[in-house]
Amino acid sequence: MAMRGRRSGFTLIELLLVMVILTILAAVVVPKFTRRSEQARVTAAISDIASLEVALDAFEVDTGRYPTTDEGLAALVEAPPTLSSWKGPYLKRRKVPVDPWGNAYIYRCPGEHNTESYDLFSCGPDGQEGGGDDIDNWS
């Protein structure tokens, strides 16, 4: 009698078991990375707002006022036509940054919360003003 060779390989049950284990691992690990990513975006928005505040303060020192709401943050990179004392650009990259979610930072002068100066904020992850996830300069 000839001896039959045993086939090597994985059975369907073994493959399914490996797939279940990988799925469980992904379910545990992926949300942790997602939360880290969102936390990094919030930190980046806070940093951007702080940098914009420094630029706005430099603008105010040079011109004696903050940009109006209509002039907006663009006044930090391009001189408003009515100002002769503008010494900018006040931002290194010569362009106004957008928040980490791809939306423009909102600037209002005078502010509702900072009535003596300005309000500056990002609408946060949801892209909507309010809702508890905004990142601002008055909290």
C-alpha cells in the first residue's frame, strides 16, 4: 500500500478564527487612533488661534486698532487700503490658515465675548457654530 501524503494548509475553521481575532483587534485599536487624531486636530486649532492672536496683537500695535470684521484675518497678510501704518504681513506663510477640518477661522471685531477686542474661533469638528465643540479665544 502506498502512503498518501498529508496536505498542509489551513482549514476553513482556522481561517475564520484568524479573521475573528483580527476583527476584534481592529475594533479595539482603530478607535484609539481615531481619538488621537481628533485630539491632534483640536491641539492644532488651539495653536493656530494662539498664533493668530500674536499676529493680531502686532497689527494692533502698528495700526492702533484690530482689523474690522469686514477686513477680517486677510488684513494680516494684505494691507487694508485705509491704513498707512500697516507693517505686515503679520503671518509667516503670508496666507491665512484654515482650521484642521478645512474651514475658515471666524473673526469678529468687536467680539460678542471679548467686547474690548475680538472673538476668534474655529467651529470645530462639526463645522457648525455652537454645539460645544468650538475652539475659541474666550474660554
